[in-house]
Amino acid sequence: MPYEVQGVIARGKGQEVTLETVVVPDPGPGEAVVNVKACGVCHTDLHYREGGINDDFPFLLGHEAAGVVEAVGEGVTDVAPGDFVILNWRAVCGQCRACLRGRPWYCFNTHNAAQRMTLKDGTELSPALGIGAFLEKTLVAAGQCTKVSAEAPAEVAGLLGCGVMAGLGAAMNTGGVTRGDSVAVIGCGGVGDAAVLGAALAGATRIIAVDVDPRKLEWARGFGATDVVNSAETDPVEAIRSLTGGHGADVVIDAVGRPETYKQAFYARDLAGTVVLVGVPTPDMTLDLPLLDVFGRGGALKSSWYGDCLPSRDFPMLIDLFLQNRLPLDKFVSERIGLDQVEEAFAKMHRGEVLRSVVVL
């Protein structure tokens, strides 16, 4: 029998979200129904509400989630009812050219549930990033479920489903930060602070956090930043160079995703250094750089998709580090809220008052 549950819906561009009844079908082949226990309020959800992703309204928001598998469809073998899982939005296919070359974190054919969740009147919903987890139960492709230790609190584990994993992976996977490196992170919200934490975990000796908000810079110190730069008061490129012997950082991570911050990252790196773009730009943004500078500075310009993570590899490992008190994921949780408080959480996020509001069900 289909499930009728409460979920957070964005009906139109810029409209406040509403709490409505959602019909969740029984899982079909390759699908799973998950009892959502917690879901972080991510900036991507706000992008959906604002029409910044596409205009396929109404959206069922929420994607940064953890929960317990309720039921699975035919052919599902990797997870079973009762498993505690983190949901991911890049369920790898195993068959595309990236997967077959041994690079599944670049999978070009990730998949979602084939069936659609609906409103009671039959209106089909577009689940955010193929998940839709501001919901008591959600339907996903079974490959979007990654089993981890149930000892981790759901409100902590779920953060690996998007923002925190994106930041950790930008440093550790895409940026390849290693022992002795100097790293600068521009933008110190949830993703940027996760990048700071990832750089610290990888052994970087100097980690420079850049933001315009003093409060966020203090948060970054708590995650391992050795130096902070208020770019509203100081030229960040000059400051980063000054803190790295005049050379620039080995790895500079742009966690904002704007042309001006990308240029700062580009010129703040050392010769042959690496720039990592993990902040998501909007479709209208363009970048103008002298081609000679791109050639002359060498190194690598990379984009980080979901922290270039492989959920089956990274999620269990990171949860184990958390349980060993070696990865303070709980420090990202600013508040625990209910489903009816998502709109207020968007406002707090916009004002920079929280790292993560987490819906707990």
C-alpha cells in the first residue's frame, strides 16, 4: 500500500514552502523506501525554491539525509529493511565510461527512483537532487542508500549526504591536499568549513580561511584554520600570499562560486598550484581570465562534483572517524528543527546565522 506522509513542498519560484501530504508508492524494482530520521537544510534546497536549478515545480525539497530502510523492491541486494543509511544523490551506474575506467566518482549516468512521488491530487513532484527528504518517508533508487554504522546520530550522519561531503572531498579528493601543504579556503559556510576540516585531516600545515563575516571566520578556526582573512577589510590575494612566504597557497578552494572569488583563488595560488571550485555558480555567470595567465601559472584548475566522493567508500570511513572522535561532524549542527520550520531555516541561512539547521523526524 502507498504511504501518505507529510513533506515540504516548493510550489513556485520564490514562494514560501508549504507542509503538505505526499503519497509515496511502494518500492519497485531497484528502489527503496526510507524512513527519514534527519535532513539538513542545504543552500541547494533554497536554490530549488528560488528557481535557480530549473522550473520543474512543484519540488519536494530536502536531500542531505539519513534514515532507516523501510522496504526494498525486487532485485535489491545491497541494502535491506532495518539498515541505517545515508542518502546520496549520485548513485553510480557501474556501466558508463567513467565507471568502466575505474573512476566511478565521475559517473555520467547516475540514477534515481523510476516512480514519482505525488501530492494527494496526483500532481507529480520533482524531488530535490532525486531524493526529496524533508519528508517522513521517501522513495529513492536503492543505489542512493549507503549503509553506515547505526551508532552515529542521524542528524550528524545525514550531513555527509551533501554539503559536508562536498567540502571534505574538495580538499581531500579533488584538491589532493597532503602533509605539509598550504591551503586557502574562500567562503566559510558549511561547505567551506568542511573543506577547512578536510585540509586539517589531510595534514595541511597552514590553512587560511577567507570570508567577509567575522563570525564565520571564528567558526573556521574551530575546524582547523590556522589563519583567517576578512576579505571585506583586506585584499585576500595579498593576504594569502603574505601568509605563504609571498608565493601563494598550494591549494585554493573556492567555496562561494562567483567570478570574483574564483579570480581571487586563481591568483592566490602558488605557481603550479591547484584551484578547486566547489561553490556552485548560477547559469548567468561568466569568467574572464587572461589566457597567458592560465598558461603561465601552470598547475590545475578543477571543479569538485560532490567532493568527487564515492559514497560506498567514503561514507562508512568518515562515519568511523566520527565515532572514533577524530572527525567532529557534530560541530556543523547549529540547531535541530521540525518540518514546519524549514522556511525559517532558509532565512537564518541567508543571514549567515547557522552552519546547518537539521530537520529531525
